[in-house]
Amino acid sequence: MKTFLMTAAAVCAFAASAVQAETMTFSGVTTSFVTGPYVENGITMTPPTGGGYYGFQSNGTVHLDQGSTNGIYDFTFASGLFDLVSIDVATSYGAGGLGTFTAFDAGNTQIGTVNFSANTVGTKLLSLTGVSRLRLVATGTHFNIDNLVLNAAAVPEPATWGMMIAGFGMMGAAMRTRRRSTNVTFA
């Protein structure tokens, strides 16, 4: 019994919530120029002041149009921290254009950057963890992006914490309990 309780407590201690991937496909973006935030699957994209975006329905991508200034697009996740997995750069217009993805943690400290040029097209596999906000700065060009993929950061849910605490309590109780030996005597 004691071994069973200790094993159960160990399993509870290492249990964590499942990591769920979310993808922003931009399928809901209209072909009209939009200047407000776009929200899909808990991911929010906020365009720069004076800039915006519109969708290309033929290939299902979003065209980021920063206007006459550098475009700064911020991406956040409703569940809080996330791990950045990948993004597709579908098309990049203009010579000398550069895009920079910068990741920030919850304290607004920069934790990583990824650059791409106007010649770069395709899926960018990224491995930035513990991201609170992702910023895309587009300079001198327009970009079409698609399929921003992120995972919710693996934080145990309250039920998992409860099981973990109960498991530790049972393990402590099992360790404190002593087996009592019964002596049988015959007359």
C-alpha cells in the first residue's frame, strides 16, 4: 500500500496540463482594408496606428500593409504566455524589405528575435518559449503571412495543483504510518 501511495503521489507531482496548439490562419480577414485588431483562436493581432491589413481570399493569407511608415504588428494570446512554433511568410514585396519578429516575456523583456528579408518565403520554424507578446516590425515593404502557430505555455491547471498537493499529503501520511505487528501467543 505504501509503495502504491508513493507511486500515485509521484504521478500527481509530475502531471501537467496538455499543451494545445492554436493557429491563426487569417481566414476571417476580409478583402477590405482593416485598421483594427484581428482575433482568431484566442490570438490577437493589433496593427500599427495608420496601418492595417487585408486578406487575399485566393490563397488565404493576410497582407500586412503598414502604409508609409514602418509597420509594427503586435500578437498576443488570450491564455497568457505561449511558445512560438512557426509562421508562414507567403509573399514579400519590395527590394530591401526586412521583417523582424521580436518576442517579449511577461516583464516586457526581449527574449528573442528572428529576421527575414524580402527574398525569404516559406515556413519559419521558431522555438521561442515563455512569450507574452510577439512583435513583427516590417520595414520598407509589404508582407503576406499565414498560419501563425503557437502553443499555450505548459502551466498546470488548478485541478492538477490540487491532485499534486493531495498526493504529497498521502505520501507523507504513508511514510509516517508504521505497521503494527501483532504478536500472537498460544496458551
